[in-house]
Amino acid sequence: MVLPSLVKNCLQLSCILRTPKAGFRSTTSGGLIIQSVSNDVYQNLAVEDWIHDHMDLENQQVLFLWRNSPAVVIGRHQNPWQECNLRLMRQKNIKLARRRSGGGTVYHDLGNINLTFFTTKKKYERMANLKLVVKALKALRPQLEVHVTERYDILLDRQYKISGTAAKLGRTTAYHHCTLLCNADKFVLSSVLKSPYKGIKSNATPSVSASVKNLFEEDPSLTCEMLLDAIAEEYATQHQTDHHITLINPTDETVLPGISNKTKELQTWEWLYGKTPQFSISTCFNMVYKDSVLDVKVDMDVKHGRIEACNIDLPEQWLPPALCSELVKNFAGSKFCPNETTTLATAFLRVCPQDDELHSRCSLLCENLIMLM
């Protein structure tokens, strides 16, 4: 068997890529098709990083196929509080992930196929990749009305978005990834991609909303496996290589050395939230206390995901300014997140004046502040 030299540091491909079901087959030129056996969003994004960092794309272009369990994936320069409903995601156990590429926010579940095209920077061409996907779809179902737009989206019936695009351009290598809506839960998709947070001002990259539709709504006889196979076949044809998909396990350090560290980094609070561009919040809310309604105004500056400055405006007769200032001081420098704010609020309430009335008021205020996050 002749294997191409794909990996830096003279590592043999036979040691780096293994196929669980069948022996690895490849040609010495053209394209290589890889599919993840994992449905974990962090593991699959880590594979993207690993391929980008370690594979010799001068001699072999790569198509990476992957699917995820429910997750919301934001672009590198986006604000998660602006892009999605974090409270609902926590309730539904839907993961948040931040890509290393730009672009907008997308919802992933097992009804969504993800495709990543790896090339050298010189050979990078998004339009060609998307036309490849369209050609594969039409080969599978000629009646499908699908086309690529100037925004690098794929539309179904000229109005429904079924694929969005994002990319990362390195110094010498690049990748372009896109989604393909097959049978995603559109109710969950629309729910989690609707931010409930008010008064946020930011220079973060905003997503552009669009009407979406699943391919399976158009043709219920389709399956994700059929689509993956059709795209792999078209990729193999265009790159003059065998139509063979190499399966990889993103948790296997012997196959992908250093992959676990990449996976861990993508799950850290510092990456998920701390990389958010600086933003501010200016919002009002009503607190109901003993049959009366109180208007509260809150202004916050958040940098690197942490509260840099905070001001709470409420009547002095309702809460002494000194007590309010002490509460604000406790939040300075803390993570803009409900868990940490809850911990700080609990600690503050322990030393709060023993006066039951003031304690109840402070507790109510803290509860409402936590709801902002």
C-alpha cells in the first residue's frame, strides 16, 4: 500500500489515521475524505484545529465530515448573549461552542451535516466547494431546486437557507466549513437562536437571520447517510481519488497527538465567554415587592467576559446607597455569568444587615440581576 506523506514531522499517515471498519486507502494525490465517529461539538471542532495545524495540505486536500449532538456554535468574534438564549440552552442541556473561524451563529443537532474543506491558502475557494455540494445534491435528487448565492449560502426553492458558510485563513493553509440542514429540530433552532437579553451594545459580529427549511421536508426519502455519501462521491470525483471515507476517533491521542488539549481549550469559560468582544448593557426591569412595582435601571460594562463597571439606579428610600454600592463593588471583576454572580450574591447576603426588610430587598435585587445573565 502506498501512503501519502500528510503529517508534519515525518509522521506516517498509517499511524495518524486509522479506519475502524476498513483498511485505509488513498491515492498519492487529490483529496482525502475523513469522517468523525464522535457527535461531540468540542471534539469535532478540535479535529478541525488539528488538521489545520498538522496536515500537509500542499500535497493533499481534505474534506472533513461531522455531525453534532445539540449545540449552538458561534463565530470567533461574536457575543453569545446577543446571539442565543443561554438560559434556555442551560435548561435543555444544549452546549455552547465558539469556532476559531468567523461568520454567524448556527444550531447543530444530528439532523445537521457539517462539512469542512481544507486546502492551502492559495487554493482556497468557497464558491467551488459550495457548487460541489449543490452538484452532489442534484445528482442524488435532480428535482431539488438548490443554488449558491453571492453571500455563499445555499438556498432551497430560492428562498430557504439550508447552508451557511464560515472560514479560517491561516498564513499558508485555510479551511472553509458549511452546514447542511437535513432534518434539524426547527422549533429548538428558532428558540435558542433568539436572544432574550435586552440593552446590549457591542461591536461583535451580528448574525443575519434567514428563513430556513430542512431538505427532508422537501424529500422525506432522503437520509443523512445518503447525503454524506453523495457529497463524498462528488468530492472524490472532482479530486480524482477513491470514494472512500476514513473514520477517525477524536479522543484517540495515538491517532491525533495533542487533540485532548485542543478539545479542553474549546470548553473553557475563557474561550467560550472570555473571548467575547467588549460590550455594555443598559437596561431596565420592574421588581414587584409587597404589592408595589419598582423601576430599576442597570448599566454594566463587560470586558473579556467580566464585569468591569456596574451601576444600579433605584430609589434611595428603597435601598440605602451604601448597601447598593457594596453590592456593586462585590461584582466588579467577576465573570458575567449566573453561577458566579449567584455565589457572590449569596456571600453578600450572609453579611447583609440582619434587618429582615433590607435583607429581603437585597435578595430580590440579586435575583433580578442574575436574570440579566
